[in-house]
Amino acid sequence: MAAEEHAPSAGEYITHHLQHFQKNFSFENVKQSTIVDFSLFNFDSVIYSVILGVVGCFLLWRAARKATPGVPGRFQAAVEILSEMVENQAKGVIHNVGSRKLVSPLALTVFVWIFLMNAMDMLPVDLLPAAWGQVYPSFGGEAHHAYMRVVPTADLSTTLGLSVSVLLMCFFYNIKIKGLGGWGHELISAPFGAHPALWPFNFLMQMIEFVAKTVSHGMRLFGNMFAGELVFMLIALMGGAVSFSAAGIGLAAGHVIAGTVWTLFHILVITLQAFIFMMLTLIYIGQAHDAH
């Protein structure tokens, strides 16, 4: 009876799993109370994104190091196909050969990194949080109060951080290709023309465009991954309601079927979202090379 009295409701279960493991800059445990709070950071997103970034770079480094001119192995062939795909996409939007020497590897790294972060959604919902709940008391907390989200791209701060990084790359190439004066002139002369009376409107439109592209770039990835994470939680709730009644058996069957179908579909989602983010990165950097 005690276990039943303390069992969380469906709402409490989802709310618990949507709470990040958060720290402030003094490395104290905190909980976010406002929509925007720059006094803390999501420690779980930072840890998993760094680990997966290192793993992705290691895999690409290992493929390059083990590359042979003869018949490639399956891993080398997969990386070569992926690299060729990214290079072909880069050629279509960035015609400056010098820029592609940096942008193509960058786009490849972005694709692999985001794919790995998205793929964390394929793990069982309670696997890593439950394991962390056993470790967390050693840090002064309690197991049932442990919070952890394992999909960095389901965290808006992660995806907006990535999109802002792309924005900074766009600024860099605008200045590199057009010069500071040339880009400054473009900011006040496009899209309506170079008449002095139109300079404020041109500048405002340019700023709106940069902000809109950056926000939509990050929000698109976040929205899809957050929705996928939430669906997996709902499916997990079906499994938690299993009993020996007819309804419980039906929920057990539905849990297996829904989990299998959504997992197979989500493989496409995590790959497609990584590809879309990579392509938008190439397109936005390509636009920085174009003069209005």
C-alpha cells in the first residue's frame, strides 16, 4: 500500500522527467523558476553534449586515421559516403573553394554531433535517470529527487546555442568575404535600396532577418526532439499501468506496439533533423557569401 500511496501520477511522472539537473555558477543545486534564467545552467545537457561531441570527433578521427586506399571496411565506407554527401551539399550552396575547406568539415561535424545527441532519445526513458538516482545521493541529494534529461537537443538552451554559433559564423564570413565596410554598406542598403532615407528600415529588416533565422533554426530542432521525448514518456506510462486485468493486458500490448512503431519512426526523425540543421547551416553560411 505504501508503494501505491507514493507512486507518482502521470502528470507528476512527466513533470519530473522534464526537469533538468540544474546548477548555478557556484555549482550549487538550483531549480529554474522563470522562463529565462541566466543565473543557472542545465548541467545534464552540458555533460551529454560534451561527451557526445568528443565521441563524434573521435569516430571521425578514427575513420580518417584508419582510412586505406584499397577496399574500405564498412565503417570507413559509411564515413566516406557521409563525407561525400556533405561535400556535395556544400558545393551546391558555397561556391568559394577556400571557404569549403572549413565549412564542409564543420557541417559534417554538426551532422554527426546532432545525430548522436538526437539518438539519446532512443534509450529507455527511465534508464539513465534511474541510474543517476542511485549516484546522486552521494552528492548530497536524495534518489527520488534526482533529475536528469539525456537528450541535449530537447533542451532549448542547447539548440539556440548551436544556432547562435551558426549566426557568428555567418558574421565571420560576411566580414571575411565582403569586408567590414562592404558588409556595413549592405546592412543599410538592402533590401530596399541605398537611399539615405531607407537606411534605418534596411538595417531593421536585416536585424529581423538574422534574429528570425537564428531563432527558427534552433526552435525547429528543439520542437521536434522535445515532442519525440514527450511521446516516449507517454508510451512509458502505458507500460507502467500494466496489470493482470483486461485493460492492463491491453495497455501492455499497446506499450510494446506503440513503442516499436514510434522507435522505428523516430530513427527517421533524428536523422532528418540532423540533416536539416546541417543543411540550414550550409545555406545560411552560403548566404553570407552572396552580395545583395
